[in-house]
Amino acid sequence: MRKIVTTLFLLACAVAVAPAARAQSLLFDYVGFDYESPNPNPGTFGELGSGYVGLGTVPNLFGPLVTNVVANEYTYVMSGMTPTGIVPVGPFLIINYTPGTIEIYEDSRSLGTAADYGVSPPNAQAPSSFTDGTQVLVGSLTSFQFVVDTANGTGSFEAVFNVTGGSQLANFPLNQRAGWTFAGSSGNALNIPAGYAHQIDGQTFLDEPVTTHRTTWGRVKAGAR
Amino acid sequence: MTPRALATTAKGTTIMKRWTTLAMCAAMLLVSAPQSHAAAGPVIDWDPAYMWQPGGAFNNLPAGGIQRMVGTVSGFGAPLAFLNANIPAREYTFVADSMVSLGTVTFGPPSTQIYQTDYTGGVIRLYEDVSPDAVFAAFPPNPQVPSTFEDGGAPLLVGYFTRYTVTTNNFTAFQTGSIEGDINWVGGTLLPYFQTIGGAVCPGLFTGGATWNTAPNVGIPGYLFRHDGKIDLQCPTPTSTSTWGRLKQIYR
């Protein structure tokens, strides 16, 4: 009997942690550009010793974030990641990074400062015009991995995302703070400001909370009989 | 000193030539330097688009296979910023089809393989519909897909892909890659907005991340990829004709 209960318990645990078919919900969508700072070798992207910085606007945000995109401009800054390893594969590089963060700021369109990329970042406008206003969300980014075609900058990145702070942290139930982010990159765009590496378009998902319900040992046993 | 250099040592000639060289260099810089304008946002942004290709898999899109996509627009930027994608009474959708695979090329060892598939052909059309009904129904084509994405009348824009590339891999934890292409716009009621002063039409750059993650609310059965992307206009840097006289005036 104990074996059956133990088996059931382990099975329940396995179902709870299995990531494969977990439902997701879109949290926000972002568009911007990236650059490296520090940038020990300006001719190379993802070199050891460099720091990855992405910044841009967040045109679409969803619950549990509470937002007003008409009155406010939402911006993001991704930073803190530095390469730990680079694997060349054909014309591509697989670049793995140390953990970093993504922050989202809310700034009044009428009273705040409009986001401005400027050129050759960091500069007087960037990232400062992306970090003014209220910091509504902070998330950690781990397992950040960039795959990029060295010929044209076309590629993608992804990371594990966890909500860790910001003025709206309380909107996120404890069992709904984990998720992931991914984005496409391109070096082919003609609108990339001087000094930036790629154009970025990405989105971040939250894992749906794991549903639980109360039961009794009697019911568990009954189900196994 | 070379004979050519010696020939320029007479004082007047040297100054004149220096002026000319300086002006020429300045003109070249003016023509080729990137404009210091604020970075333009995407002209069309979507979230999401979904692609399907009968017989295809994320790691093998066989030659001859035809990829199609449908998508819903989430935002517009200049020169289409007058369109509002977020009013409930209206929806903006797009459909692309006829992208023919040239076969998948695999790079790397078994543990870190990257798959790149180039396509030829392909046409994309943007629609406006005053009776929103687009639905990403599973297993396309079906009664809703692509029909609910291409109703609403004449397309606002029509363009041909001149490049379309799908890049995937077998090692990313969340199954992510990219899909990118170039578009030559050829028609639609809004085509004039993409024309430069000289009349040339700015091409489009189709970019974004793609995922073949099948988690609920990310993937949809019957589709190969979810794409989060946008289109940017690739307008040439503006130039204007001038005379040497005008150019010299600038530096006096």
C-alpha cells in the first residue's frame, strides 16, 4: 500500500515539474536595438569580456501587468549579461551568457522624456531615456543564449525569465513568476542607429500557474484501489 | 617624391587642389553618412504570425515544399502610423504564401545542429477588415485559415519576397530561431505611402524570432512556427544634387 502511495506521490511530483506541455501566457512584446558595453573588440559581437545591452520600447503588455499604453510609454533595458562561452557552428556563433536582468519602465508620454536611441551608446540619451519613469517590472534572465549568423547578424536569443521586482511585483502570484523570453535579431535593417549591433523583436511568456487542489489521503487511497 | 606629387607643389595649384579634394571628401561623407535621425520603428508589427508547411518539420523543410503564413497586426509605425491596429471594430491581418523551399542545409555536429532553409518566391498581402473574425484555427488550411485573414476587400499592400530564410536548431531550450526575408512591394491601396520623393518604392525587411515550441498558448497544432516579428522599410538614404559652387560656399 505504501508503495502505491509513494508511487502516486512521485507521479504527482513529476507531473507538477514537467515543463513540456505547460500552458503559457504572453506577458509583453518588445522592439528595440542592442549593443555591447563594454565592447573590447568593436569588430566582433559576443566576444569574451563584452557586455550585452538591449533596449527599446514595449508596445504590448498584458496581465497581470496593469498598464496604460495611451498615457504612458513603456521601455525595456536588458543588461548584465557577459559571454561565458562561444561555439562556432558553420557561419553561426552560439554564445552563452552569465545571468542578467530585464527591466520595464513606465514613463508619461506628456510629462516624461521620449525614448531616444542616439548613436554610439551608451550616450546622453541611451540608456537614460529608457530608464526614466517608474520601474514597473524587473526580471532575472538566466541561460541567456544568442545564436547569430556572423554574415549578417540575423539570429535569435532566448532566456529563462523570472519576475523578481518592480512596482507591480505584487501583481504576480508566487506561483506565476516564471517564464521565458525569446527574440529575433537582424543586422540587415537600414534603420539601426550607428553604434548599435542588431535590431531586436521579442516577447516574454509566463508559465501558467500550476493548479493544485486539496484532497485527503482517503481519496488518494480510494483512487488507487 | 613621385612626379605626380612634384607637379602639385606650385602654391596656387596646391591650394586649389586641396580645396577640391576637401570638398569632394566632404560631399562623399554627406552622401554616405547615415542620417542622424531618431531610429524609425517598424512600419508593421505583429503578434503573432503562424507558418505551416505540409511535410515539413522544424529541422527539415524539404525542397519543393510550400510554406504559408497568416498573422494579425498589433501595431503600425510611420508612414502607416495613421492606422490603429488596436480598435476592436477593425482588424489588420496578413497572409503569405507560395514560398518554395530550396531544401534545408544542416550545420554542426549532432549535439549542436543549426538548420537553415532558403526559399524562393512568395507573396505577402495585408488586409483591413471591419468585421474582425481572424482565428488561428488548428490544422490549416481549413475553413477559417487563411480565409478569415484575407477577407475585407482589396489588399492594402501586396509584395513579393525576394529572400525568405528559416533558421532553426536542435539545442535551444525553448526551441527558438528566426525567420527573415526581403520584400519588394508592388501593389495595394497604400503602396504610395512607401514611395520616396523620386517615386521609387522602399523595400521591406521582414524579421523576427520564431519558435516551434508546442506548449499551449504558444504553438497551435498543425502549424510549424509561431513568429513574433515586424516589417521595416528599407528606404535608401536621401541625397540631393548640387553644384561645386554651392558646395564651396558651405566651406567659405
